[in-house]
Amino acid sequence: MSPLTLLTMMLALVLGTSITLMSTHWLLAWMGLEINTLAIIPLMIKQNHPRAVEATTKYFLIQAAAATTLLFASTMNAWLTGIWEISQTMHPLPMTMITMALSLKMGLAPMHSWLPDIMQGLELKVGLILATWQKLAPFSLLYQTHDSNLMILLGLMSVILGGWGGLNQTQLRKIMAYSSIAHLGWMLLVMQLLPPLSLMTLLIYITMTFSLFNTFMINKTTNINSLSTSSMKTPILTALTPLILLSLGGLPPLTGFLPKWVILQELTKQNFYVTATMAALSALLSLYFYLRLSYNMTFTIAPNTSTNTLSWRLNNKNIILPAATSVIMTLLLLPLLPLMVVPFF
């Protein structure tokens, strides 16, 4: 793909997301989602590999089905209520359909099974876009709807299935897909109770995922076994990566503990005791496969014998400043809790 074409697709990707973020009309929001989908298709298929073609085709069909359902439901709502505005009160039936369509777009349980397969067929860079940037537009529309009971149910299912599905995976991209499902579940749990908190959780999740994907790209690792040789390429980054993984798992005193701590506090404050308990227990499932990655990365280094093929020790030409910045934010933002929380509340 030529640099000009790549730039055009990236600008279209930003344009589609921006249209959806700024729109107050369902038709404009749908148009932004469609531009967003059509812009990422060439980026997904530029690898020119059968797995990439398969993943791109699946992604197009899933997103087209979700966008069609969204357009149908918004038209039905306009027919029943005469209102096209996103933030206005909606009829219960189209509101439920819109919530399910947006959940399908984001990969929330129980409509999540497409996300791990598609992530596995993509490059790490495109997988990073799919796990972070592509969540912004559907998230902004869910943020403005008001189906609280359904969102809490979808959030709890996503937390449970996102942790459960990643237990037996060996491919890093599939693990990150299930991690995305689980983290989106945490955001939905609190979205109707305290919307600014779900937005803060999304921003922290994007920061942590960006740092971990950058680590995988710098080390050129795509499965668990290849992590065992990371210490020979980037010893300092290898020492920090388990902390990034534990931050994603939500352990104190790392940044990932902040959103889970405040979300559980808000759930208990609103008398959702059973939901908070199940979410906290489900977080242990995600923590298990993060610990698996940490073990393979740190406890399999010399003098232990590695069965993985060693790679050439070439000079690393990746730009490390974004990775360094995101790693620092992933590890050290928890002491800034008061400064971070005040603007959102």
C-alpha cells in the first residue's frame, strides 16, 4: 500500500469516528460508522494473506449487519416517536435493538465470538486499532442511550466470558481480544450509574492496551512461546512487561487498579452487591491469563532452556517514544487518582 493511500485511509478512519462522536442525529451517526468501517477494510487486507482476507471478510459482514440493524432500529424509533435525536427518549423496542447492534459492533458478549478470530488474522498494528480506536464511535452512541438493565446484563456477561474465553488461548492477539471484551464489560457495568466513570475507564484501557501492543510489536511476538526470548532482545522492556500485564489485570498499586476500584465502589454504593461480587470474581479469570504471559516472559529466561527458535538480534528500528510514554502511564498513574477523578465527576 502506497503512503498516500495509507494516509487517506487513516484520515477517513478519523473522519468517520469524528462524525459519529459529534453527531446528534441517528442518520449522521450511522453514516460516520459506515465511513469508519469502509476506511479500516483496506488497512486490514493490506497484509495480502489468506487469514487477513478471511478476517476482513468476516469483519465487513459483521459490521454491515450491525449497521443495518442500527439503521432499521433508528428508523423504527422515528416512525414510532417522531424523533431522530440520539439523546431524546426512545421507544423501548428500537432502544433494545440499537443497544444490541452497538454491542455487536464493539464485540460485547454474547455477540463476541467474531472478535478473537478476526484479531488473530490481522497484523499487530491493525489489531491495536481494532481493539482501541474502533471502540470509540459505538461507545459514544451507547453513552447517550438509557437502557440500564440491559447494559448491566451485557456488561456482566462480557466480564465473565471475556475472562473465561482467554484461559486456554496461546495466541497473543486472541488473548488481547478477550481482554478487550472483559474491559468493555467493566465499562458497561457502570455506564448508566455514573457515565463519566465509564469514559475514564475507556481512556485508561486504551493507554494500557497501547503499551502492551507496542511491547509485542517491538519484540515481534505473536504467541506465548515466542515471549520466552524477549529478554534477549529488550531486557529492560521485558522486565517492565509483567507490570503492564498486572496493570491490565487490575492489581494495585498500578494504573489498572484505579477503574476497577472506583467501579466496584460505585456498584456497591448503588446497592448492586451481587453484580459487584461477580465482577470482582470474574476479574480473577483475566488475571490468570495475564499471569501466564508474565510467567512465560520472565521465568523462562536463562539459565532455563528455551524450546523456542531464537531470532536474529538485529537493530530495533521501531519508534520507542510512544511505547515509553504509554508504559509510564500504565504503571504510575494511580497516585494521580484525585486529579484524574475530579474532572470526570
